[in-house]
Amino acid sequence: MTKELAQAEESKLRLPKFLRLSWNQQLSLWPYIFLIIPMAYFLFVRFVPTLSTINMSLRDWSLLMPEKEWVGFANYVRMFEDPKLIKAATNTATIVLIMVPLQIIVALTISVLLVRIPKGRGIYRLIYFIPFMTIAPVVGKVWKYILAVQRGPINLVLQELGLEQQPFLTSPDQALYLLIGVIVWSGIGFSTVILVAGIIQIPATYYEAARIDGANGWQLFRHITLPLINPALVFVTIITTLRALREFTIPYVITPGSAIGGPLNSLLTLMIQVYVTGFRKMKMGYASAITVCMLVIMMTISLVQLRIMRRRIEY
């Protein structure tokens, strides 16, 4: 018996260390094992390329030259002297400042109305969600056709009504605001679905108690609905802001003609400028510097929004 126990202990020692652990110990280690895969993805697909981009931004990195000369912060200093980049940054800031509040206000209004519909709510949610499901190149192409100066449906209707036709996307004064409208139209469905889900989670007893106390519709929305959907509002605000900062496909596709950026660069965004600088002019170092600055801006804005909007509501 003693010999058998000794052989069992000896065979156990030959097993891998992991298998020598008890069943409970092995179970406690499995979460860490499964976390290795997403951690590896984060390191090699996110973190390593970010470090590579920072390294490129500190060099005179051109796809046409084998030498990658170290220039330090010269690419970052150059950004403040680049009029085209300043124009792209101004356009992007305008898109963010107008698009984000406009999309949230419209989506919140639609959400409140949808919740009040007793039947067919899912159909209406699907209708509003369809533009978001449509891929961006298709959205850009469709609206480019609708807003065309020649043979565009809107201008044809204006012509039939005896009104003056509009230049739309060929006008430096109209193009950017029309672009904002198209972006809001394409993203309103996503924000609406998230906010509707947040409103539905609010217990009906809160509204019933407030009505007994004499609260009107605005007071119900102001003191119950709005505070309790704050987590959904924070999420929608951050996602919408990041989308506005990274907007590329729709302004690129919707631009009339072959000139990138539209009339007088009125449709030029930071992402388009990164593309032009890196892949048209082959200046990857300068494009990387712009990208790093955009990353810092997006992280800062997200953290500030979280700080301002994240608060606990208890009833």
C-alpha cells in the first residue's frame, strides 16, 4: 500500500504544474487564462501600433525615402503653421459643436415620443435605425445625388415651384452645414435606440407617484426621465463625439467633383487631411503627428465628458 502511494505521488509530480493544482484552484485560474487572448489583442493590435505611430511622428518619415531622420517635435510645431490643417481642425470642431447637441436633442425627442406609442414601437425604431445600418459610402452617394446642382431631386422640385436653385455642396457657405445634417440623419437611429432602451428601464411607479403629487409632463421629463437616463446619455454623447471627430467616409464621398475637401476646403476634416498627408503626399511622419494629436484630443474630451455627466441619481 505504501509502495502504491509512493508511485501515485511520483506520477503526480510528473504532471504539469497546472494539473497538480486542486479543482478549485484550477477554476480560479481559468478567468486569467481567458483574459490572455483579449490582452494579446490589445497589445499587438492597439498598443503596439500606437507606439509605432508616436515613433513615426517624431521622424521625417516619408514613403518615398529610405532614411527616417529623427526630427523630434518638428512635425508637431509644423501643425500650427499649416493653414490647411487649421481649416480642417476648424471644420471638425464645427461639426462636433453642432452635430453632437443636435443629434442628442433630436434623438431624445424621438425617444420620448416612441415610448408613448402603445403599438408598433419596434417598427418605428427599425425605421429610424435603417439609416445607421446603411454603410457610409452609400449614404454619401445618395445624398450627393439628392443635393446635386444639376438634376438633383431637390433642385428639380425648386425649379418646378419657380424658386431659385441652390448650389448646396458646391457652396462654401452651405456645404459644411449640409454635411452636418447628413451625418446627423445617418446616426440618429443609433442614439434613438440607446435612449429608448434607457427610458424603458425607468420604473413606471416613479411617474405615477410624481403625477399624484401634481407634476406635469415637463416636470416628469426634467426630474425623472432626464436624470435616470444619464448613463445612456453619457454613452451616446461620447460615441457621437468620437464619431464626429473621426468622420471621414461621408465627407470624402459627398464632396462634388474630384477635388478633395470641397469648395474652398469647406468639407475638409482632420481625418481627410490625415489621409491626404499620409497617402497622397506620402508624408507619414507628419500624418502620424496629426493622428497622435487627435488621439490626445479624443481621450481628453471623453474624460471631460465622463467627469461632467457621470453622476449618481437615487430616488
